[in-house]
Amino acid sequence: MKHLEIDPETSGAPTKDHVNKSTEMPEPTTTKVHPPNKPEQETNVKFVLCWHATTILEWEGLRILIDPNFLHANDHVHLGPGELPRIDAVLLSHYHEDHFDKLVEDKLKRSLPIITIPHAKECLTAKGDKSFTAVHALDFFQSMRLDVKTGKIQGGQKPSIKVTGMPGKHVPPGPLNVANNILGTVPPTNGWMVELGYAAAADSEKFDCGHRIYISGDTLMVDEPKEIPERNTDKNIDPMLVHLGGTTIPGPSMPLLMITMDGKQSVQPMQLLNPDVTIPIHYDDYDVFMSLLSDFKKAVIEAGLSDKVVYLDRTDQFEFNVRHGITTVC
């Protein structure tokens, strides 16, 4: 497994012409704590929804920007590239403009570490002198670890994030999938398992997982994602970020193909993986969406899962705690 050590003290600004002098996370509109009765001072993980699928995860000073997109259709966004806090790495599910837009292409520092899929790496590193220079590709079920460079060593271990590619698929099996494989109209995609925990201070494969986050990415509920619980038996997930929208191409007026889960489909990974908490994202920012958040809410109520969902608005913050020495099976 590949290891990448990151020093939050020296990782620098996320963009080439960064104008925000603050390294702090954005001030949240609302903070929701998990479990709900936990005091905020006992949390050490912050998750901020910027908009669409763009989110920021902070753990022990290490910040990951997920699926960055600064262009928007309905003016929901509250963070632009110059307003980002210090970012240490990017997690990119696939190379598509609503997850990595043209403004990102132009603004992000070329040396910023990016963890993504092989197809996206090919695209990001084939831009001549504008290529990104620290791109790491993970295929399904491949992992790498981001170790935090810190003097905060506990029991010979230091904070670490293990990232594993999870299966995802935009196009269902059949003739359209065969045609897309030839034409490449819809790019390949994946999801992520992000494990927060502690690793041996020396270069080692030993990793004690304290918390596990599943990010569905833009996928349909086809056979590939159903392999996830088979490989993660008895591994607790909390929270799950599920991409909704029922995204259609070319659009709702001519919905020839749905390429992300609609409200009804999105309940299926909740039932399959049984996460403690599900947070819906990616559902109302573009006119290609055929299934809005209300469809998901209705499906959740019908499935009797309302008490396992947390709804975040833009710039809302979700906080929880990873305790050292209290580990789950990894």
C-alpha cells in the first residue's frame, strides 16, 4: 500500500493565486454533532458541505477537498477558490465538470496531491506544462494512506487516513454500456471508503481504524457496488455520503439514460451497508437532475429509515469524534 506523508504546517495554499490569508475552516451556518447529545468540544472531525458534491473533511489538522467544483448553476455556492481554507489533498471520484470544473483546472496548484481513478489521472497528467504533478490513481479496492506529519504520537502511532477506491458505475449493463465503453461519452467513476485512524509512526502497514466513511460517488445501484459489503463484513460505516439526483442525459426533457441514483435507488445502499448515519448530497444544483431531495425523503420515510439520516445545507458542518484506542475491524 502506498504511503504519502503530509505536513499540514507546510502544505501551503490550495490555489495558485490564493488570496484568503486564513487557514481556518469556513464558519459554518449550522453545526450538527453526532451523536446528537455529544458536546462539540469532544469532536475532532469536521465535515463541511460546500455545495453539490464539493465537501471538505478535516481530521487531526489534515484537510481533504472532495470533488471540487466552483462553477454553479443556481448560485448556491458560498465558497470560491479564493475563499478556501488551507487544503492538503484532493479526493476526486471522476473527471467530470460538475466534480472538477474548468475553474478548478485553472486555479488549483499543480503540486497539490490528488487521489483519483486511473482515467482521471490520465486526463490530469496529460496537459503539458499545465499538468498536475502529484496525482495518485486507485482502482476499485486499491488503497493508499495519508499519514499526518506531526509530533503528536500516541502509543507509537500518529493520525492517518486510509483511502480505498470503491466500485461505481454510471451506465448500467447492456447495449448502452457497450456503446459508452467505445465512445467514452460518460466517464468512468468510483466511490471511496475513507478510514480515519492511527498508523505506526514508522513506515508500516499496521493501521488501527477508528471511524469509517463511505462516499458513494456518482453511481447507480448496479452489481458492482453490491460487492462492497462482501469485502467489508462486520465493518461499521458512519457516516455514508450518498450522491442523489437521478442525473439524466441529455436531460429531464429527454431522459434517455439515468447515470446517478434517484431517490428510490439511493435507499438501497442504506439497506445494503446499514450505515449509522446517511448524508444526502448532489441533488439539486443542475438542470440534469430528474429526482430531487424530496424523492429521497419520501423513500426514506417509506423504508422506515428517517432516524438514520442527517440533512445538511450549504456550509453546514457535521462533527464527530475518532477516539484513539477504540478501533473497528479494518
